[in-house]
Amino acid sequence: MSVSRSTESSEVHRQSLWEYYDRRVTERLPGVANAHAYWTGLGVEVSVEEIAAEASRLEQCIRELPPTHFIDVGAGPGTFTQLLPGSGLAIDQSPRALQTLKALLPHVPVVRADALRLPLADRSVSRFFAAHLYGLLLSDERQRLLAEARRVAREVLILDAGRPNGVQVAEWQERTLHDGTLYQVFRRHFDAKTLASEIGGDVLFDGTFYVLVVGTA
């Protein structure tokens, strides 16, 4: 699909994105099965076992981070929240996602909020973490997210989708829910060095399907 969508305003885009991901929570496949369905849907020839092996290395990388006070922004159902060392807060715009996260991690406080308008004071946490959020945002939204991250935290961690061979750098994807509702979702795929350069940071994990980078505020 063409990346150009000049008529797509940032606000319209985010409202559609919020609705899609809130409704999708109950349809999401568990664990790496979700990642496998995504990549094979893009034509990537890969097994569940291959993705699981890389995901295991990524999880170990996250678990070995120094413990600190964090916020997990766009936390979804808590897939990565449970891996973050230390104590913190989970933020998402989806009530269904936060409900699922709370059932999984009852000790983690949750807040429903906009990632681009965080209800936090300046430098109120040590670590800002966002998984599979940055690559869903349009250019102006990405800049606003990074500005908020640098405002509230001293360290910024961005985890996002890698770029296997044959996968486009950026595209508008058609996503269909079980009831047939169709959504247009913008998605970028990254090599780790490009993402690190973009946020002004360093590579922590450089995988085929996952990349993790860190920057400081």
C-alpha cells in the first residue's frame, strides 16, 4: 500500500487507532502466536519456534536492565510490563487492555491516558518504556511522543518491530476484526541502527523481528 495519506489528520488517525486496538484486545492471539500471525501475514516465511527463540533473547535483555521506577506507555495487555525490572505504572488508552493487564499484574497501577499527553510531572520517573507504539504513529505524533518521554523520564526505551527481508519500511495496512470491520493502520518496520539514530540513542537489541533502543533525556 502507498504510505502517502495526505488527507489523514493526526487526530483522526489516533481515534481510529485507539478504537481498533481497544476492540482487538479480545481477538488477540496469545504470546508469540500473535507475532507469527502478523509476520506470516506479510509474507515472511518463519516458524513460531524461530520467533519464540528471538523473543526469549529479547525478554532476557529486558529483564537484565537495572531496576528502576518506570512507566510503560501503550502497555496493552501487559506483555512487556511484566518483564520490566523495578516498579512502575502502566498507561494505555484502551479500557479492555488495562482490564486484562490488571488481571495479569494486580500489583501494577494502571492509568487510562493519551501517550501524547501524559498525566505526569516533569522527570517524575526514571524510565519511559514503549513497545510497538512508536512505529504505529505518524511523523508529528512520533515527535510528540518523544517530547513527552523526555519530559517525564530520564531514560527512554523504545521497543518496536524489526524488518525481515522483503518487508516494507512503512505502509498502510488493512486490518479486519472478526465482525468484518475494516481499519487502516499505519505501520513502520525498523532496523535497530535506524531507530536508535532516530531517537538519538543506542541499540540494546538488534533482532530480525524485534528491536530495542535506549536514549537519554
